[in-house]
Amino acid sequence: MSDRYAVFGNPIAHTLSPRIHAAFAAQTGQALTYEALLAPLGGFPEAVAAFSRAGGQGANVTVPFKEEAHALCDHLSPRAEAAGAVNTLKFAGDAIFGDNTDGVGLVNDLTGRLDLEGKRILLLGAGGAARGVVLPLLQQRPAELFIVNRTAARAEELAARFATPGVMRGGGYEALEGRRFDLVINATAASLSGDLPPLPAGVFAPGAQAYEMMYGRDTPFLAFARGEGAHGSDGLGMLVEQAAEAFFLWRGVRPKTAPVMAMLRAC
């Protein structure tokens, strides 16, 4: 009988995670099933508990439940504790272990084509998606990591959580006027509704990179970045890389990501 895994989110119909984990399982000879589950807003803890009772071994968590997932856990990895957000759950009896593989997924995807050391990085958003990537980005030793959010206080709070004098700052979008960055990462939910974060013109430095955590569509953020002369990429690589890290946590086997990326890009 196969072990059961799943991803929880709302919305969730668009997710590629079941295909990714099926490919990992086939590649590594692991017997498991992986499904996408829609958790109702306000009913995430109950959905996770029901899945665990039904024999679930672990789960991924996506928008908008990553901070709720953090609160559910009995034990946390250091990176999940630092983030205050969880995207990977592992069930052991009645206990839940929480990890956050988003940051390592993002960095593994980015560093394949971009050296982050000494770069000026702008991170859009201060929710669960953003929280998971701050520590791994800081570990790449950027010159600056600026977090911006519509509610400036949330960005300031997140920056203070990782107090790194001279590197970390947080604020509202109005603080971006006249500033330029080498890498701009969209970790907001704006692209889910087809919206563009209120970025000012000129925010991309010459030769800058734009990274959209959403995948599978040309978003207003990527279109804006191209119009500003930046090179853009979506979050498919991050999705595959964070999934590989979660798979390793659950199964103790690290799958190869390049063949899975190639398969998904070809579809």
C-alpha cells in the first residue's frame, strides 16, 4: 500500500505538485500517492487533521495557509521557526513537524543563473511566501534586502525579525521612489487576481532580474518588468526545487530536478 501525501491550498486546482511528486516517485522508486486538496478558508486545521487521521504521512501547504500551518506544528525546523511560516508538514503519530523549503527552493533555482552575493534585492510582500525566503536569501550575502508591502508595518516587522543592520530594511511602496534593484522578487498574491503591485517606474537597475513566484502564466508583474528592460522568469523552478527538498524530508531520497523541469517546460 502506498504512503499518502498531499498539498493543501485555496485555490489549488492549478497546482503542478501532484505531477512533480509522481515524477520524483517514479524516478526514485518510491511507492507513494500525492493529491491536491482544497482546504476551506477557516477550516485548514480540520482539513489537515482529517488527512492525517486517514493515513496521510505528510503534506505541502500553499497560499493562503503557510502561517496557519506554522501555528499547527509541534516541532519546527530552524528555517521554519525563523520564517514564521511552514510549507511542508511531516506527521509522526500525533505530532506534526513543520519545515519551510520555499527559500532553499528559490535560492537553488536562482543561483543556477545568478550570483546573489553583493546584489540589491527587493522582495515584494510580507506574507507566508515572503517569510519563507528571507533567511536563505540573506545567507547568500546580498548588499541589500528590502522588503516592501502595502501595509508598511508588516514589512518593517518582518525586516526586524531578521535584524541585519545595513542589509535588511522594510517599508511601504512609497519608499521605493528613486531606488533601483538588481533582483525583484514578487511574493505577493497579486498575480493570482491578475493585479500588479504598485511598483514605480525605474525600480529595476540595468540588467536586473525579475522573479515571479507564480508559475504557468505571464503575469502583469512580468509584463511590467519586461517593459522596464528587466529579464523575467516565473516560479516553476522554485516549485520543483522546493518540492525536491520536501520529498527528501519525507523519503530520505533526493530526486533529480532537471528532468522534471524539462518535462514540465515541454508541456
